[in-house]
Amino acid sequence: MSERRPLVAGNWKMNKTGVEARETVARLRALLGDGELPVDVAVCPPATALEATARAASGSHIRVYAQAVHEKASGAHTGEISAAMIAATGADGTLIGHSERRAAGETDDQVAARVRAALDGGLSVILCCGESLEQREAGETEEWLAGQVRAGLADVAADEVGRLAIAYEPIWAIGTGRTATPEIAQEACAHVRSVAAGTLDGAALRVLYGGSVTPDTAGELMSQPDIDGALVGGASLDPEAFAAIVRGA
Ligand code: 13P
């Protein structure tokens, strides 16, 4: 058993309006109850629903994270939002470097700058990394993950570990129903931790697994020694399924 407090986060991606987000959070609050939970819980709505979600989650155990942040404070960056804008909605943090954003052009340098901007803006960060199927089959997984983790942590200070988590999300497991086996996920998360330990206290860092996590697979994944929670996509849209994953952590 690790001493790290697990974190279960739901990435809603491009789903839910403000009204739908409010309904989802209300249901989640009812399912999770008001008592102390042994895990941290977060949801990541689209930017348009951040404020409604934060308001609906206010006074609960549920934390709210954006899905992305821009590194600049303001200016001519059409469609982007800053760390201060996210914080002003009442949200607590942000995802950075999700593979769906990287596929749309987000670079390692931008990821590093965005991690720095988010931390400077008072936000917590879940930094995402993960390899493609081609990279795994070519035996390049470790090298690829090391590169993404080192780049993402380039401007992070050791004492910021408490506001940072890293999510290992193999691209081949995202939205495919092909969950990584607990052994594969454990091996990759241990590797991510050991690389991150070059920058900060690896033993204090939370490393999450993401990729087709369901209530059926979550428990065994999260019981691995180096897996401290989950970043859940599709299953997090349904409050019943997400609450079941939280309870399994
Ligand atoms: P799925 O759980 O839908 O595979 O998505 C995982 C993910 O990308 C979370 O960020």
C-alpha cells in the first residue's frame, strides 16, 4: 500500500453543456455522499461548463479541472483560455498535454510552458503522457514516455509535487475498450515515476492510469503499487459508473 492519496478524475472531453454538467455533479454528490472519502475526486468539463460545474461542486469533495490551458496570460490567442481565467471560474486545476491535444498540434515545449503557467496561476496539474501502438510494438515506449515526462517537468520545482500528478494514458487504450493489463499499466507507471524522480520526489508523486477504465477494470488497475488513481474518459460521463470507479479506488 502506498501512502499517496489516490486521485480519480473524469475527463468529460467535448461533452456536456453547463446544464448537463450541473445535473451530473448533483447526481455525483448524491452518490458519493458528504462523508470523508479516501480518495480525491475531480471532473474535467469543457471550458464552457467550468463555472457551472465549479458552482455545482462547491462545498463538496469534488474538484474541478479544465481540459487545457494556454501558457500566455492574455492576448491574440483565439479560442484559448489562460490559467487566470480557469481559476476565476472557481476551478482548481487543469489537464495538460492530453494525447488528443498533442495530436492536434500541442508540442512538448508548449506542454512545459503550460504546466509552468498553470502552477504559477495557482492551479493543480494533471500532466498526460502516453505512447502509440506503433511505438509500443517498436519497443520505444520507455524512451518516448521518458521524453514526454522530462519535457513536461522541465520548469517544475521539486517542492511543487503536491500540485502535480502525471497520467499515463496509452493512446491505443483510449476510447478503444482495450484497457492496458494491470501488468503493462504498472510497468509504465513505475517507469514514469522513476523518470519524474529526476526532477521531484518520486515517492510523493501521484501517477494515474487512463485508457478505457471502467468499474470492472478500475479496482485491479488502481491496486498496483505505482498506480495512484485513474483518469477516466467515457465511463466518467455516467455518474453511476464514475462513482463506482471512485468507490473502487
Ligand atoms: P476513455 O476512458 O474513454 O478511454 O478515455 C481516457 C482518456 O483519454 C481520459 O483522459
